[in-house]
Amino acid sequence: MSGEENNIPSFRELGLCEQLCKTVEKLGWHKPTPIQAQAIPWALKQRDVIGLAQTGSGKTGSFLLPVLDALVK
């Protein structure tokens, strides 16, 4: 995973709205986790996503951030 972490884009690069990006930064989320980096772009395109990852890996944020993004827009 060490090489992958350097390639993870920011929340802004994933396509989340600016207001939501500022909010997650205030929460201390500086970079998306690998599951978030893979799932969020698909969810923002309103595509179905199935994600498997360990507990505490950010799965909830993977589907909740795109939902919040849609509500803010």
C-alpha cells in the first residue's frame, strides 16, 4: 500500500463540492482513504458501487460523502 498512498487524489480531485471539501478538512480528513478514492468518483456519477474493505477504512464516507454532495448542490 505504501506506493498507492502517494497516488491518492484529494477530495477536491475526486469531484466533491468545495463546501464539502472544506468541511471534511475541518474534521481532519486531509486525504481520502483508498476505498474512498475508488468509490467516490463512481458514486458521484450516480453509479452503483460495491466496496469491500476493513472496518475503519472509510467505507461509510465512501457512500455518505457523495450523498451529501448531491444534497448540497
